[in-house]
Amino acid sequence: MSDTPAHRLAALTERLHYLNHQYYQNDVSEVSDPEFDALLAELAALEAAHPGLASPNSPTQRVGGAVTKQFATVPHRYPMLSLGNTYSEDDLREFDERVQKGLEGAPYAYVCELKFDGVAMSLRYENGQLTQAVTRGDGSRGDVVTANVRTIRPVPLHLRPAPNQPLDLEVRGEVFMPLPVFAELNAEREANDEALLANPRNAASGALKLQDSAQVAARKLSLFAYSLLAPGRTFGSHSETLEALADYGLPVSKTWRRCAGLAEVLAFVHEWDKKRFTLPVATDGIVIKVDDLRQQDQLGYTAKSPRWAIAYKYPAEAGRTRLLAVEYNVGRTGAVTPVAVLAPVPLAGTVVRRATLHNAQQIAVLDLRVGDLVLVEKGGEIIPKITGAVLAERPAEAVPIAYPTACPACGTALVRTEGEAHIRCPNERGCPPQLKARLEHYVSRKALNIDGLGAETVGRFFDLNLLRTVADIYTLPARRAELVTLERMGEKSIANLLAGIEKSKAAPFDKVLFGLGIRHVGETVARKLAAHYRSIENLAAAPAAEMAAVPEVGGIIAEAAAAWFRQPESQQLLEQLRVAGVQLALMGEAPAPASDRLAGKTFVLSGVFEHHSREELQRLIEAHGGKISGSISKKLSYLVAGENMGPAKREKALALKVPIIAENDLLELLAVPTAPPGAAPIGGGDEVPQLSLF
């Protein structure tokens, strides 16, 4: 084969699509992660060098990066009707009788599929290529979310060729967030004192509406396909279409079954009543469809749903148990969270002994008392929650729950910041649970990922006074003599631990910044701040107003970060990490400035812009020597206004006589033509335009 860029790009694309299919559909890893990443990096470099050869369905699109200002709404070619629901087996029998009557006694069979709790999605493939992804919407029209769906790795960007494959087809499927991903996301939100997501369905739905597809990619969504629609009649039965979808490379759950009659349908329903809890995806029922497609046509539709299908939904499992006590956990940021201790109760496949009570306000709303008989459910069949007390059976000795006024761990008086639900322990430098949680966070997989230093070992070393701050981790190699005296710390364990510590010194700056556990600074914010400031020195010196202008940071996060850097203990910690050799800056040279045309000028960006994302405009301003601010002041050069600009910013700018300019005015300052998002800005020209004021 020729070694031209076009041929190499095509070969890489084919190879990466194949490896993705093997990994996500067949659970086969044919190459190591570094090998895969190297192939992907080579393809990205080729596409950057030859943009005319790049395809919208390239494997490089899996990581996202497209920014969507608003989602276009389009009509569905085939309406996405809802199914009739039932919680009753008697209703299933009545449904079967209606089918039998509608088919006039002809023999028929059903297909039973698990009903996954996610977001319905329509995928259009033309000539085997994914061209559009649309949400269900109101059933007649939905939102176009193609860029976001391209980041869902199990979704093939092009179909595998197969017999009888329509040239223009539509695939219906359910986008969902796997339970382990949901649990991981909620753990991260809890660590950052953010509200927990109620269930995986809401998490998936929210992810699909994110404007930045790179953020969608980080949510690790998945999809199961369950229907194929195309002009004409390609297949005779629904079961044949499911097999065809799998042949095309689409992810189809292997849990479906063809059932000869109602008895087999009911057996399937009973089989999965408990078995569904073993799956890594939330399910809430069974979808039953007549298999033969001609019989489906014969049965037809009502105004809202097909007559040939029905959804049986398992009733939400609830239990009654006794509230034995309330314990209070202190988190990494000092938030004190009440946890209900319950008499064990079997629920949704597990035995529940504890349930979160969120905060003092939740306890008051539920009017709970220790000793109450309480009602417990699993939110989304995942998170145990108390939904109320059985007041009619409240024992006389039930004790009202008194929220503590002092930290249960260190005795420090608790505080509540105005506008926050959590009560907090302010003793962040001396409260043992906070110190231990910060250590666990620093060594965790998403932060420094130190092998040999998991949560259990961290807790043990903390109790032995070997660790108090993250800087102490880097003193452990010099204390090897102490480590060898500890139980369960053999030579191999110590060698692994010390190797992991040494390796962590090479962790990227953004991982270190995230690992420091600064309040509100999660993974994404850490990446944005690291990319913007490039070193801990620059970041520490930045005022909160400037930091707030960095995309996805904002005022609350900026104030928390600036306050952290002002503390003498933080400055001492950073110096210790620097001495230890930890990476506190991005490697390599900062991008060279495009020009100094905006040198000495400061900008505030507000609203949604037509041609570029706010982040793209910020990069453009900085590339030409300008600075970004998060607040309006007399020293501000320009307020750049987009649609839905904050009215308070506009009023303050007018009062201070700060020029208000539009996106095109900014681009004219640099002689940059308007272009679609992602287009490379073009510098040049010497004329400074007359600026328009609003």
C-alpha cells in the first residue's frame, strides 16, 4: 500500500475502528493502552497536518472537543412513540388477549428485552456512516446531539458491512451511564461538596445536554441498540433486526429472548426480577414486543403507543425498618454529613444497613427520630434513602435528633456558611478525618495514583503518625527502616510503595493540582487552571477576579482557590512538594504569542457568542497579548457581549463608561474573519476598527 498521508490516515482509521469494536463489543484488548494511544495520536497529528482528509466520524472524535451553543431541533422521520406501562401481571395477560384477538388466532411469538433506565436516542446511518443523533424530545421532534454521541465509545461511527444492510437506516437505542461510572461520579461530587445526582438516568440526560463534547466524553456513557428502522421491508421479525444490529457492530444487550407465548414471557419477567441487580446498568422493567413485523403492522398503533408492545415495570422496592441511631461523618472539606444506622433490611438485591440523611434540613423535613419505624427505598435502585417515618407507629421513647454543634471528630465548633446546606468543621489543619481524607484523595487513581498506597494503607500510616500531610508521603523513602518493622509490610510491598511514590513525582501538574484537594477544584477545573496558568507560582499569584474568568471556574471556585493559596500552611506545603520534586508546572514551552496587538488591554467576556465559544475567544485574546478578567472595573478596556449577557455586568459597564463591544468588533480588532467554531483564527492587518457601543 502507498505510504501517502491519505492511505496512512485511512489505514489508521480502519485499525482504530476495529480495535474499538473488539474492545467494546467483544471484550477483547488486542493491543495495550499505550499502543492504542500512540495510534490515535498519530491519526490526530495526520488530521491536523491535512485537515481536508479528516472525517467527522474519525476515531479522534471520541475524545470530544466540539462546543455546541444551542441544540437544533429536528423532526423525527419515524415518530418515537412511548410504550404503555404496567406493573401488573394481570395487565400482561390482558395485553396478550388483545394481541391474540387482533391477530385473529394466528400463531405469534414475543421478544422480551430488559428495559434499561436511560435516555432514548435515534441514530441515523447513511452509507454506513453515522450522520445524526437525535434525542426523543416530544416523540415528534428531538434535539440534535451528534457531537456528544460521537464520544460514546460503544457507538460505532461507521457500521460493519453485512448482508441486507440498508443504505439509509435509523437505529433506536438507550443511552445510559453504567453503575460503576455513576458511583464514581457521585463519589467525586460528594468529595467536592456538590449535590449528588439522583440516578444514572438523570446523569446520562444531563451529560447529553452539555455544550462541550469533551465533558461528555469524560462521563463514559454507553448505549444499547434495540430497534432498526429503514424504508421498505428488509427483515421479517424483530429478533432478526436485533441480530442484524449486532452484525453491523452496534452494541445489543445479549439478555433478550424470543418467547413462544405468555408463559415464557412471565418466566422471563420472574427470572430477571432479582437477577437484574447483578448487571452493571440500571434496569426498571421488561419490554415485550410481538416478534413478527407484519403482525406488528396488522396490530397497528393507538394515538400514543403501539398495540404490539408493552413495558412491564418492576415496582420500586421499599422496606420498613427501625432507625437505630444517627452517626456523623466528617468529609475532606469538613462537611458534616448525617448517616442513618438502620436495622438490616433486604432491598433491591442487597441488605441495607445505612442510608444518608444529607443534612439537618432533610432530617427536619422528614421529622425523624431515633427509634422510628422508617420507610426505605433505593433511589434509582442504587442509593438507599429514607422517604419518611411511620408516624402512626412512633414509639413513645423515640428521641428527637439533635444535630451536633461541635465536630464529632475534633470537638471544634461547627459553622454554617450562608447559602450552604452543609454544616462544616473549620479545623481543616487539625481535624483527623479531614487530614486522612485529603491524603486518600491525593493518592487516589484520578489524582497522583500512587501504587502501594491505597486508602487502607493511608489510614494505617496516619494512625501510626507516619503521615499527616501529602508532603509527608515523600519522606517515606527515608524512613524505610521504620516501614520494615510494620506488620504486613514485606520487602516487596515496601519496594512497590517506594516505586509508586517515585513515579508520582512525574505526574502532570493538573493531577497534582487536583490532588491537593482545594475545595471546589475538581478534575476539569484543575485541568483548566493548569492549562491557563501553567505553573503553581502563576496560579498562586492570580487574584480571584482574574481566576474567575478562566472557563468553567467562576467566582465561588476562584474565591476558594485564592483563599487556599493565601494560607501560610498551603505555601509551606507547596514548598515541601517542590523540594520533593513533584511537578508544579506544565512541561515544555508555553505557546508563542501570535502578536502583541492587545497588550495592555483587559477584557471581560459575557454571554453566548455566535462564531466562537467563550474559551476560544479567551485563547484568542491571550494569544495576542490581552488579559481576561472576571469582573467589571474602571480599569477594564472592553466588555465583550454575547447573547444573554448578564444584565448586571452591562449596567455596571455603562455606569463606569467601559466600552461594550460585540464578538465581531473583537475579531475586527485582530482582523480575524468570522468563522464557525473550531476554525483557526487568522491574525494580521493594521487598521483598528471603530468600535460599536450598545
